[in-house]
Amino acid sequence: MLAVLAVVGLLVYGLASKGSSGVALGDEAPASALPRLEGRGEGSLSEYRGRWVLVNFWASWCVPCKQEAPALESFQQRHGGPRFTVLGVDSRDLEGDGRTFVERYRLSYPQLRDGNGEAAHEFGTTGVPENFLVDPRGRVRLLQRGPVTPEYLREAVAPLLPGARS
Amino acid sequence: MRALGAIAAALALALLPAAPGLAAQPAEPPASLTELEGEVMCPVCGTLLELAESPQAQREKAFIARLVAEGRSKAEVKEALVAQYGEEVLALPQGSGFSLSAYLVPIVAFLIALIALALGVRRWRRSGGGRGANGDRPTPPPAGPTGEDSERLAADLAKYDL
């Protein structure tokens, strides 16, 4: 009987540790520490508490990610500062490919690396790219499954950024 | 029971080499692109890399091909893949941490079943299973017909011209 319970317990643990997760609007955004894509050490969404953060999950092999990268960089150039930043998360990607992508599109915003896709799983992404606007208290305020466009950034994201230059 | 314990231990030892990471590793064979693609996963597709054709899989295949061309061993290539994608890139779980349960649970379950079977057989034998009503003595063969039965049998046989 004990053996059966032990086996069932292991199965439940396995399922629970790999079970479905994700965030909805108003939920607190996951803030696990991840290695920085460029440079050393780790970074986390929690470092940006007090700022608006547009968390952008991407990968170098993803075609829509290439299409949205210039729009994100342009938005960062326009609105980035002490109250807002884009935070890129390179997910399930080769580190070298990710760095090349950042160089090619001249991305200036901070980048984290999510090689095993654990952070993407915590956010409940279903692919790349996906974008989550997180408010200064760490709550998800906008969620965009798929690439963002300049229009979306201008019309949906920018109005939520108090004090941002317009 | 001592004999059963010895059998269980021998079986456990016989099963252990099936679990990589638990047994002594043989000499590392040279890396082969085709072989590796059958032993690692495409993390995005959730299938073996050899079955995957996604853009991520193509990049992963190119990464492996480059390492193989550099003369890296299979273990080194897998180590590099784990560094890039995490342990889930391996088709077979590693013999450490929670992944170890993938190998240990079947072995432990088998041993528990073996012990339960042995205990059941022991209890059955103690309760007299497989023996006659005379305890330890073997059941005697059934006796032939006697008395009235023998007379009737003889009378019946006499009716036939054998």
C-alpha cells in the first residue's frame, strides 16, 4: 500500500511540476532570475519594480520576432527611461544566435536568456513572440499573444505610461 | 526468506545497468550526427530532433553538426545542448535529481512485487496450500473399489464378452 502511495505521489509531483501555468490580466507577473543574454550574472523582472516593463518573449529563429524587433526598439528609444523599459527574454534559443539577433537589430533594451523555456512556461506563453506589459507593482496590465506593431504600441501601451514622453 | 533476499538483490543488480548514470559508463563512442538526432529533443516541438523540421530544430541540428565537425564526443555535445536548452533537451532523463525516479520507480516497484509474491507464496504454503488434508504427508493415491463396489463391478464386467 505504501509503495502504491509513493508511486502515486511521484506521479502527482511530476504532473504538478510540469502542469499548466500562466498569467492573466491583473495577476502578479513571475519574476524568476534568469541569466543575462549579454554580460554576466542574472537579472529578473523584480529589478524593475517601480517601472512599467514590456516583457517581450522572442527567439532568433522566429520570423515574427524579426518583424516586431524594430518596432520595440523604436518604442524603447521613445519611451525608455526611469519609468519604462522593454525587457527582452530570449526563449528556447541558442545563446550565440540570440546575441547575433540583438546585434543585427541593434536592440538597446536589456535582455535575459530563458534557454529551457521555464520563464515562458511560467508566463503561460504558447509561442513566440508574446508580450506582457507589467505595471510598477508587478501586475500584468496588457497581454499580446503574437507580435506587436507600432500601432499597438502607440495605441495600447503608450497611453498607460504616465509621464512618458509622447 | 534469505534466499529470496539474495534473489531480489541479484535482480536489482542485473537491472541497474539499464539506467544510465547509475551504472559505470562504457567508453564514450564517437559523436554521430544521425545518432545524436535520435537521442535529443526539439524543445519547441516536443519530439525527437530527428523527427522535427521547425526553424528551432534546424538551428539545433546546425549547432550539433558544428560540434560534431569540431570532433566533440557525444557526451560533450549533449552537455553543450543541456547548457543551451536545459536537461529537457535529452530524450532520456538523466540519472540524477527527480529524473532518477524514472529509473528507480520501475526497479523498486518490481522488487516490491517480487517480495509481495514471495510473502504470498510463503503464507499460502504455511496455510496448507498444495498439501493434502494430512498435513506434511503427501496425499495417498485413491484406493481401488472395495466391498460392494467390487462385487458390482465384477458383475457388470461379466455381462460383457471381453
